[in-house]
Amino acid sequence: MSGRIPVWIDTDPGVDDSFAVLCALKDDQLDVRGISAVMGNAEQKYTYKNARNLAHFANRDEVPVYAGSEVPLFKKLRTAPLIHGETGISDAVLEESSAPHATLLAWDALYKEAKAQNGALRLVTLGPLTNIAKAFMKYPELPDLLEGIYIMGGAAEGGNITPCAEFNVYVDPHAAETVFRTGKKVYMFGLDVTQKAYLTDAEYHGIAKGEGRMTEFFRKSTAHILRLKENPQGFELYLHDVCPVAYLHEPSLFYGEMAKVHAETEGTITSGKTVTDLWSDKSFAEEANTKVMLEVNREALIRYMTDMLKKIQ
Amino acid sequence: MDTGKKIPVILDGDPGHDDAIAWTVAKASNRLDIRAVTTVGGNQTVEKTTYNARRICALLGIDAPIAKGNAFPLMSKPMTAGNFHGTSGLDGPKLPEPDRPLSGYTAVELMAKVLRESEDPVTIFSTGAQTNVAALLLTHPELKEKIGCISIMGGGIQYGNWTPAAEFNILVDPEAAQTVFQSGVPVQMCGLDVTEKALVMPEDFETIRNIGNQVSRIVAEWLDFFMIIHKEMGYEGAPLHDPNAILSYLYPEIYDIREMHVEVETAGLYTRGCTVGNYGKIANLGVLEQPNVRVVMNVNRGKFVEKLVEAVKKYDGREVKI
């Protein structure tokens, strides 16, 4: 392979977001051109700060981090403090980055980079799609400038914040619909696949044991999730956001099928549901533009993550 | 367990090939006493489904009163399945003409009368849109306690068929379905989750045809007709939706049934008519609402076909003029 793969990460770190961002930053095959922050798991002031500090944590201060949306397009903001804590990284504290603050906003910076990369830029989204929807609104040619959009979000079946909606899409369904409607090559890493990317207790303790700043971050950032695991309703540590990053590293870890996807924006109980025509007799009229990921090689995914995180000493 | 006492039942549907086969199964059971047949628009207009219902009753020897249901869903515009079941709504073999007049009651009045007059709780099998059942529940709250169970074919927790998110029967009248689910009456739901696993294969058609009685020949021809469109759609066999509402009630042991909270989306740009079931884990520890529906998720296909064959055999010796 001649060059590294140019990647943009839009994210709301976020516990599993943090692992995904760190993986991407430490992956020699990937060239992270920029990171943009969006509200979601926590308020944007935290996710922006966390994104900056993650770059610093990975000794990658040169990677530019851009501020993005503070609220969804139309809906009231909902965050997920039960899982990610108020600050987005649970009990963990990261050293402050002293990198200069970028002047461009997320959507402008993304567009500029997409143009510069001339069709090669992979857009990875790990949070609500608010920044991306804004970028599409302002720059209608942007979908054509991207090699692909790799989304953690949605679910062909089930949900996690409601019985039928996944958190990232639920937080800003209008933004998600904008992306599903106008995106060209979309890859949806929804709960169908990301809930198969869980970490067993033994695997968790294997990663969490020992010394070092990465191990400590891993332990402390998963404190809220560990407490939730005590709940009788059952809870797993899912590596949702690591999935699209791992896919860029090695696509053969995943299996998916093409479908047209819409995000419901109007339903009374289905707001934020991603409706796919994967299994229904009737298909949507529009061409299938989304590969809905359904299976993952879980062991290989975990190996990938641990290999990347080990590089942080 | 056969206590000798039959369960009083009402058959409510929009026949339709699979409704017709569902009623064939219901009439064959010595555990069910059919007290009324009511119709609803859906697979075809209510005029056509009512005519079909009367012809099916003449064929099977169902001698309960038959009442025509509402032409209009509670809130939606009427819709039909177009040519899915043919222009008559029950194309294929020739059937006997109706052998008795329609009841003078409306569907809701007839259902209410059956409930009032029954000593034992009545089970309602609803294999079309739930319009009549919802209208009954809304207008006769005092009779709710007389309903033992409402066993429906409709919905799909995992996916839809008529739209990507909605199954046909629910899509025809989402408000009615939501009324039924929220009624507090025990509801059992056979959605696409199970009914698309209840495939009857072409070789099973021959097993049924070879039983050799009049009903078996007609059921086989219904299956032949039903298979044509499903084959075009890529199915290996005919998904026999409606008989599951009866068979999962009679033989729960051959089904995988899970209690969960189910609601129907009545708004939505893409999700109107979607049956939302809470069957997973809600990661933010959102409120888990109390289960209100027994959702049938899977079936032992072999046993399903066995029960079907058994039912059709019960018609040995019955022959009506066609």
C-alpha cells in the first residue's frame, strides 16, 4: 500500500469514542487529518476539550481539533451522563493540551480537507451527525468529495436509548436523516454490529490490569459503565465507536448488506429510529446507498484495539 | 388437556387466503366453539372480504352469524392489498355460494352480543386490521372482562412488510392496533417475526392435497395461488401468516412466546404502523414498561405444518355442492 488512508473523525468523546480516537491516532495505516467535536455523550465544551486532550494523550498534538455544534439541529439536547459521566470520560482526567485552538469551525474545516484530499478522505462519525448535516447544507458538493462516510449510529433492529432508537441518531434524527438522504457511500455501524463488539469481564480485566497511563485511563474512563454492569437489567461494555475505525484498518473484520436507510424524525415513539429496507418485502424507492453492518469478528476487533492502545506508554 | 368444554371464539378477519386457512384450522378444532364471524376491509374491500367470509363459512360448515364490519379504519383512509390475493380477495379455486343471509347486526354489535351472552370468556381471533376489535373496546368498555384473549396476526417487532417498518394489518389501521395493545385485555401477537418462519413449502401443498377431501383440495389450491406472488418475491414457501394466530393459541408449546411491552407508532414519516417492542436492553436504563403483549417470535415449522395437516384431515367426509 502506497500511502496512508486520510481520515476525518467527528466525535463526542465519550468513553468508547476515546478508545476509537486513540486507535485511529496510533494506527500507522491511518492519517488522521482532523478531528471535529460535537455534543452528544456530553456537552460540546467537554467533548471539544476531550478531543484536544486525546490528541495530546496520544502524543499527536499536531492533529488539528475543531469545535462543532453545541446543540442538535432542531431537537433539545440530551446527553448520556449515566454512561460517560458529566465530563464524557467518566472518572478519568486527561492532561490539558496546550495546542493552539483552531480558528475554523468543524464543517468548514471538514470541507476544506475533503477538497484538499480530492475524493480520498474517509469521514468517520462517532457521535450525532449535527456537524456533518451542517457541512452538507453549506457545501452541497461535499458528499461527492468524500470516499465514504463511516457512521457509528442507528440500528436496523432494536435500540439502546429507546426500544427502537440508538443514541447518536436519537440525539439528532434530523441531522442523521440529512446524511442518510444525501450521503453517497454510507457505512452504518449500528447496534446490529456494535452490540456484538462487547468486552467480556475477563477481557476487560486483561486490558485494565497493570500500570501505565493508558491502563489507568482505560480503568477510570469505564468507571460509570462498570457501575452500570452491576444493574440487574444487564449492561455490557460495548466498543461501538471502535468499529468504524477498525473497519478502515481491516474491512474484512466486518460483514454488511446494502440498504436504503431513513432516520425517523416525526414519530411519537419512533423518533430517531433508523428504518432500513433490509428485510421487508417492500423497499424504499431510493437507491440503496448504505451498507448496514451486521457481523464483526469480535476477537480480531479487540486484538486491534489492544494492539493500538498498547502503543501509548 | 381436554375438559370437554369448548372455548367460545369470534373470528374477525379480511379473507384473504391465509385468513381462510386460519378459519379452516379454527373450525377443525374440537376445543373451539365459533360464535360469530366478523369482517373488515384490508386484503380487499369489506364488500369483497364479507362475500369471501360467507363463502368460506359455507365451505367449512361454520354456522355462526356473519356480520359485515366497518368500511373505514378508525382514522386512516381505507387501503387494500391490491392484487395480492387476486381481484376477489380470494382468487383460486371455485367456492360454494353463501348458504345463509348476513346478520342484521354490525360487526361491533354482533361481537358485543356474543360477549354479553357468553358465560365464559370469549377469545377473539383477529387476522385483519383491528378496526372492529378496537371499536368494540372503545364502545363497550364494560365487556372487556368478557374477553379472554385477543389473538392477532399483525405487526413485526423486527421489521415490516408493506413498508420497511410496518406490517400490512397494522398499517391499515394503526390507531386500532394501538387501542388493542393498550386495552389491558390479554393480547397475543403473531407478527412477521414468526409468520415469515411459518413457511409452507410446495411439497407440503402436495401432502395437503393428497389428504383427498374437498377442503384439502381447496386449501392446496389456495396455497398454490398464494405461492405464486411469494415465489416472485423470493420466498421458498408460502408464509402462512394468519393461521399462526389460531395455532399459537391452541398449541403454544410449538412456539417461542415472549412477554414484552409493545406500542404502535401512529405518526412518523417512515414508521407509521410500526410495532415497537421492547425486547432488548435499554442502555441508558430508561423505564422498562410492563409487558402488555405476548409476542410470538418463532415456531417449530415442522410441527406447524403437522397441525395444519391434522386440521385439514378433520374435513374427511364433508362435501358441499360447488
